[in-house]
Amino acid sequence: MPVVRLAVVPFALVGAAILLAGCTTYVAAPIHLETYPSALAARRLDEKAAGATWSGGDLLAAALARNAAVAEAAAKYRTAVAAAKASRAAPGMTLTLTAEYARAEPKQWLYGLGSDIPLDIGARRGERLNAADLAAVQALYDYGEVVWTVRTALTRARADRLSADAELVLAGRLEAVRQARADRLDRRVAAGEDDRGPALIARTDLAVARRRVADARARRVQADATLAQALGVPVAAVADLSLASVASPPRDPDPTQARRDAALTRRDVLRAVVDYDLAESALRLEIAKQYPEIHIGPGYTYDHGVSKLPFNLGLVLPPMDMNRSAIAQAEAKRAEAGRSLEAVQAAALGAVDQAWATLGAARTTEASTRERDLPIAQHLADGAARSARAGEADRIDDLAAQAVLIEAELAVLDADRAATTAGIDLEDALRAPFDPAETTLLQNASRALGGR
């Protein structure tokens, strides 16, 4: 009996053993729910010395290193990149071992080795690789959007906290003035020098002033909580942070160019472009499926003393309708992606227009309050103070004028906060910060992740 007949099966088994020896072994990675809460509670902001002022860029850099959502988006991008690399691996082949024994004389064995190898070439392979690469690009844009969301949350929290701190000072002064005026009126009522009406009004004004103090404290607490969440640290770590003011929008920007940039460069717009490219790739793949998928099958057979080398050519035929239904569906999906892209661009343009209009109105209100209402209140307060010193007016009137001045200052603060919020909304609509340092950080974050 020829040796080749006996060597076929052992050879196949040895080859299979070699392949199995190169396999990766599974390594367990169990999760521990208590790990992250404990680590979060122990985190501190140690990038800057105690008492140093934190700019928007400083806060963003700290958030990029600690924020859980940013870390998750980065992990998803790395997964997409790994998937793109995995898509380049050729599909596995099928290997079939056969054996046959004939009891008739002369008794003989038949051994066979067959294979089925799909030819990973042409449009099918190209579109598979293209779709995987586009998915990685989408993951990068998603990462950029998450980073931008965190950056905007930091900016809003910083503006809210600075405004709340300033409001607490003014509201505290207003409460003290209202308290002094209400106490004086109560004493006059008790002495029978005045009726109770003005005293009741003064008490109502005092209650309003106290509510404003409470509201400002609540906004301060909320701003700290938002700031801590965006930074990925406990609230206690941000309680004593000294924050720099928020960058103001340019006074004379070019709205036409800004609108165009937003409609062309926002990451949600670019992601919609990738969605269209994916739909285009899917259409090309369905068109390629009109043609048979080719498989080859080289093999070996030892047939009753005769060695043979068979070769098979297999064809996976298209559906009976020549894939026309799938092609029509892919064409509809591409048209849908085109409309979706237009909708995203329309939303971007609308957001820019709305933010621009809001910013203009807020700036007008701020200028009017600062340049008209505040000087009038200051003039009245100065006049009342002079009259009180000269004995020409009651101290109660002086306190009322002081309260009017503080309320005017609070109105200026409210208008300034509205203008700052409108500026942040405009940054969000443009997806571009007004602080150059933050722009550099955002660009470097994508580059460091492997972006462009």
C-alpha cells in the first residue's frame, strides 16, 4: 500500500494542531461596580496650584483626562478602528476531510481533502473595507461631539458660577438694605408715626430680596455640580476653584462666513456626509451582488491507489430578480441620507441665526440697562443720600434709593448673564470656541486620538 495513503490524515491533523497552537487564549476581565465610585470620590484637581485661576482651556484639559463620557467615546473610536483593521482579514476557508473504505476485493481506503475558498476581491471586498473605514470616521466625529458637549457644559457652568457669585454679593447687599428699611418702618408703626401699609410693602420687598439670595445660592450649587460632573471629579474638588471670565464673542463678526462654516464644518454635518457615503457604498455593494460570488476549491484525493488533485469552481448566484429589489432599497436609502444631510445643515443654519439674533437682542438690553437705567438709579441714590445728610429727607427714603440702585446693578448683571449665555449659544451653534486656547486643545484632542 503506498505511503501517501497513510500520510493524508496525519498531515491534516498536524496542520490543524499548528493552527490551533497560534490561537489567542481568552483572558477574563470582570467588572467591579465599586471601583469607579471609589476612584471618583478620591479625585482632585492637581494640575494647578491652590488659589490659581482656572481658564477655559485649563478646565477643558482636566475634563479630557477625567470625564467618563469622553473616555467612552475614545474607546468607541478605538473599537471602530480595530473593526476597520479586522475587516481587512480575508474570510475563512472551509476545509473538508473525507474517508471511505471499500470491503470488496481488493479492500482499499479512499482519503480526501477538500476546501472552499471565497475569492475576497472586487467590489465586495472594496465596499466592506470602505464601510469599516467610514464607521471609524463617524466614531471620530462622535468623539468630537462628546468633547464639544463637555466643553460647552464647562463654559455654561463657569458662566453660571461667576454670575451667581456676583449676584450673591449684590443680593446680600439688597437684603441688608431692605431689612434696615423694613425695621425702621416697623419701629415707626409701633410708635404710631406711620400706618402699616408701607411697612407691609417693605416686608414684601424684603421677602423678594431674600428669595433672590436663595435663588443665587441654588444657582451656585447647581453650577458647582455641573462643573464637577463635566470635570469628572467630586463636587468638593471644585468648591474653591477660582475661575477666569468667559470669552466674549467678537463685536463685529462676519455672520455670512460664520453661517457657511457651520453648514460645512460642524461635526454633525460631517457625520451626515459620512452617512451618505455609507449609503452610497451600500448601493455599490448591492449592484455588485448582481454578479455571482466566486469560490474556488482545490483539494486532494487518494482514490484506491490513485492520487488525484481535484479543483472546484463554485458560484453563489444572485437572487431570482437579479437583486433589483435590494438595489431599489439601497437607492431609496441613499436618497434618504441626502435629505437627512440637508436637514442637519438646515438645523445648523437655523441655530446660528437664532443664536445671532438672541445675542444681538441681549447686547441691546445690556447696553440700555448699563448706559441708561444704571446712571438714573445712581443719580437718584446720590440725591437721596445728600438730602438725608442735609436733613431734608428721611433715612427711609435714602434706603429706598439705595435699594433701587442695587436693583439696577442686579439688572445689569442679569443682562450681562443673558448676553454671556447668548454668546455660549452662538459658540455651540458654530461648534467653535471664541477662546483660541480652547480651539487648539480641541484640535489636539482629535489628533491625539488619531484624527485629522
